[in-house]
Amino acid sequence: MLWIALLTTSVCFAQNDVYLNINHLMNGQQLSNTSVGTNNLDESFSCTRMEYYLSQISIWHDGGQQTTVEDTWFLIDAFEESSLYLGNFDIQNVDSIVFGVGVEEAANHLDPALYEESHPLAYQNPSMHWGWTSGYRFVAFEGTMAASDAYIWQVHALGDNNYELTQVSVEAEAADGTLEIELNGNYDRAFENVQLGTGIIVHGTSGKAIAVMTNMQTNVFVSAEEDILNSIEEEELLSNFQIFPQPASVNEAFTIVNNNAINEKLIVYNLHGAEIFSSDLNAFGETNFQLSSSGIYLVHFVESDIFKKLIIR
């Protein structure tokens, strides 16, 4: 559900097809109609509708260049896969991506009937348009509380004053004519400090609608790689394994040490989840190997279910 116009840019790099991929998560797991989320107030809830707009997308890349994707809107349904084609651009290395959650003021009060049926700003079912005066629903989130399906909650947030741009740092590099920007959408964070109680109905521009919009702009979206590494760093605090040197160089031998009193199987993955290397690691033992490509890898110690990161430069 998208409408794309070509962008302009002033620096010539290799042309690549650029995608924005959003992983829809609830408390770290893929969102589904059986997901139960918990906010920081220890309130548990399920979701039946998670829709929102993205607009005014631009990309910072290649040493401070900015490329703007003109006249582009996406209507995101978090229960569906979101691999969003942004276009074919002169971009090689991405530093961050900027976007607005909602619809910018210039487009927010136009007539949905002016658009083709397939356009994201056309009339939708269920509706994402509040009326010409108020414009579009920026987010339409609905569900029930975990305690009882009878406890219904809804947050429909809108309003020009609630529209802000969000910038997310992300590392992405083109390969074989394609560049993929990977973000995680952690939707439990949309309800941080938003008390749901036994159900709320909030449709409008104030109160808890503002709180949800602010969370969408500041807490929900993060680089998928950063999310992985943060979780790994938490695991490392409990780890009895060592990897050195860190970082290692391409084709440089490094050592993995098992300080546990049990045998371990270790598997090395790249950040796309492909298995690169595996080995058995004896109790209080060590193993040595090398990798021929730079990047960030994940080392899984299977029996202890511990992950550590490995950086190759």
C-alpha cells in the first residue's frame, strides 16, 4: 500500500534498490494475533489492530548526504510483513533513516476521494480517516486486556500538533544492487507509562493519545542490529565464555574459551541468521578458528543458551 515519486540527490554513487524492512515485535517476539504484550507498568494486553502511517522518509548516507523520498506514504499493518520498496537510488552506506509517524500537515487535510483506491491515503476499511478538519488517524491501535476479553482498549491518535519526525541510527550497506534497512518495531514500548487499566477508549489529539504518539516517535523503532547487540550485551553479563582478540581482523585466528564445567556446542551465525561455523567445545576447553569476511557475528553456546558477539574488521 504505497505511492512513490522519485527523489533527487546531488552525489553519484552506485544505483541500488533500497528497501525499508520493519520487524513487528511484541516484547521481543514476532507480533501475531496470539501475542500478549506487557508494558513497563506490568499491564498485559493483546492486540487486534495495529495500523499506522509512515511519511516524509529521508535517508542520511555516504558521509553526510541526505536523500529525500518525495510524496511517499505507507500504511503499515503490523500483522503483515513490511518490506517497503523506497526506490532505486544512488546510496551505498546508510547512517540513519528519518520518517514521520502519521501524515504531514500538507497532506493531512486533503480529500481521500482524490486518490486511487490502491493509494494508502485513499479511504480504508477499517477507516484511517477522521474527517477533513482533523485529517487521518496517525495510529489505530486496538485490543483487549489479558485479564479479560471484555476489557477493551483503543487508541486512535491524530492531529497536526502530534506529528514529529523520528531519526533512527542504522548501519546498512548495499550488496549486489540491493540495500536493505532493517528496523525493529517494538510495539509494547508504545504503551510505556500509558495506563490501560481495565480498558481505555482514546480517540483524539490529547491525553494518552499524545503519550502513545510520543512513544512511537522515541521508543518503538530501533535498528534491528542494535536490538540484537543490546540483548547480547545483557546476556554477556551472565556469560562464562571468553572470545579474544576483540575485534579480530579478517583471517586472523581468534580463541573461544569455555570456562564452564560442561561440554558445549557452539554455532557461529551472521546477522542474517546463516550458520557460518560450528564446533564442539569441551568443558574448560578452547577452540581456535578464523573468518574470511568482516562483519558482526553471533556465537551461540547451545547448552547454556548464551550468545556473544564477535566483531571482524
